[in-house]
Amino acid sequence: MNADREKIDALKREINELKERLDKIESAVEKERTKTGIEIRIEGFKNDIIEGLMNGIRGEIEKSVLISPSGIYVRPVKKGKISEKEKLDHGKIASVMRVLSNEHRLKILSALMNGGKYASDLEQKIHGISASALSSHLKILEETGLIVQESVRGRYLITMPGRVILKIINRLARLLEESEK
Amino acid sequence: MLRVNQCIRLGSELYKTTQETALLRSSKCMITVKRGTLVVNILKKGKLMGYVFYGKAKLCLDAIIETSEGALGKAITKEFNGPFIMLMGGEVKQAVLSTVTVSSATNDDFTKAGCKNAQNFVEIASNTWKKFLRHVEGHWPENEKNMRMFAFPQNDIFEIVLSSRDGIVYATTNTVYILKGDIQALGGSREIMVTRCGKSVSIKYG
């Protein structure tokens, strides 16, 4: 248990060091930008890197450490074949992608990133969407598990998977955009 | 522990609800009973302690916790048709059911609600109360203001909703949801998540 804590502390220290390095790079780039007039937006990219690192670390901890009422255990590392769980289910992926391949649905998810909203708020926020279309999109997103509706107040909230998926596709889109340049 | 003694008994008057009535209404939970639901008082030393209902009830509970990484849990909507118990503490006792929302039940009302007659309803209510006392242990804080407890029989267990001024507890076989002030906890068969001010801790089992 102490060894795990030490590992986590070491990783935290490493992240902080990386943050400091990135800050230094950012300030250097900023100086360069003012000199050359080249506009480089690094803030979002930096946040993505840190967030990616944090998610990666969290995932690794979840995979390797088991917390139960009787104590904390380190799971044995499995090597070799890809487990059934890790295999790609192309049908499932395609059906999720179908849900996401709609601009209005993506706008709904983005609007919910800053907190729960009522259908009327979403209708105002997303221009050019009718109440019936919005209702249909909300239903699809809810069925897929990307959002959830409160039964008492009726607000819509983005779920954990919804949030993660939106971030991933956002990053993918930016990566593709970058590669086109 | 809820003590089974001679001080607690069911009332002799039998009622029915005259309109759809909300027994609990908060931002996270709502429990309503349909019009025509049968009601009998639970009395302790002659004072109102709660009710046994028989009829259609609806439970809406948002067992959803909001974290900075997204929402977790689900909205629970359940409809019950049969007997269930409501216990009350403090000042809410007088406010929940009034002469506006209940009136004396007639023979027709018992058959409409699904009972054979008044005697049948009393037997069902009495058995439900006895079963509840056998299954549920704990101290009932009678003087706690705004405290309400609902117990819905589900096969051999009870689904419990406990509501007070600053929180809600919902417990069933595979889900426990707790809201107390700014702390929320959601426990399933494989994971427990606790959150406060958007920050969360998750413990997974196996």
C-alpha cells in the first residue's frame, strides 16, 4: 500500500514537473510569437496533454489496484493475448458513431458540458432546432447512455461516458485537422 | 429498534384519497398516490405516527450524482400497486393528509382499490405493518421535524425511502443512494461513488 502511494506521489511530482516545463515552453513561445508575429495557441493543447496524462494514470491505477472493504490489493499484470473485453466490437462502435454523427446531437452534448439544462434552455441555446427534433435527439442520446434526464426536475445531464466520448471525438477532429495542414 | 408493543396499532377509521396527492415532494424525490387509494392511520399511544396505504403509488427519485467528470446513476421511476407504509416525524404529521385529500371509505371504494371489503383491507394493512416490523430495524426519531419514511414491499424485502430536511436515503437490494447536504453517495453491486462539490471518489469491487 505504501509502495503504491509512493508511486502515485512520484507520478504527481512528474506531472507537476511537466506542467512547469510546459509553462516555460509556453512563455518562450509567447516571447517568440511577439517577436515574429506568429500566433500559436498552446493553452488548449497543454491542457489536453495534462488531461490525457491524468486520464492515463487514473486508468492504469484502476486497472492495477483493487480497492475492497478488506483492503487495497495490486492486481497481477496480464500480458499476451487481448482479452475479450478489450476486443473491438465494430457493430457497437458503428452504432455509437451513428448517434454522434449529427451536428445537433453534438451541440446538445457540448451545451450540457457546463451543467444540467432543461429542454427549453437547450432549445434556446441551439439555434434552428425545433422542439420535436430536440426531443427526438434527446431521446436518442439518453437511450445511448450519453445523457440522463432527472425524473423530478426534468433537467438533462451529460453522463461520464458522454463527457469522455465528446472529449475524445473533439480531440480526434483536431488531430485530423492538424494532419491536413 | 422499532418496538412492537401494544402502544402501536392501526386506527379504526378507514379512508380513501379524494385526489392525487403528493406525499413527498423535493428537488430529488417525489412520491404520489392516486385518487381512490385506501388509507388507515398508524397510531402510537393514540397519536398519529403514519399511514398504511393500499393502492397505486408512484415513486420518482433522481439517484444521480453530478461530478466534474459527468453524471452517474439513473433516474428511478417506479409504480407500485398494493400496500405500503409511511411514517412521519414532527410537524409534517398534520400537513400530509387533510380533510381535503381524504374522506371515509365506502364499500365501493374497497372493491375499486382491489380489496374484497373493509375487513380484507384491514388484514392486508395489518400484515404489511407486522412484516415491516419484522424486517426493519432501527430507531425512529419521532420528534425529528420533516422526517418521513416510506416502505414499499417488494417480494420479501422493502424498498425504503427516508427523507428529512437536509437529505434523502433510498435503499433497495442493489442500489443505495444517499444525499445529505452537499454530499451524495451512490452504491451499486460493484461500485460506490461519493461526491462533494463536484469532486468524487469511486471504489470498485472486483
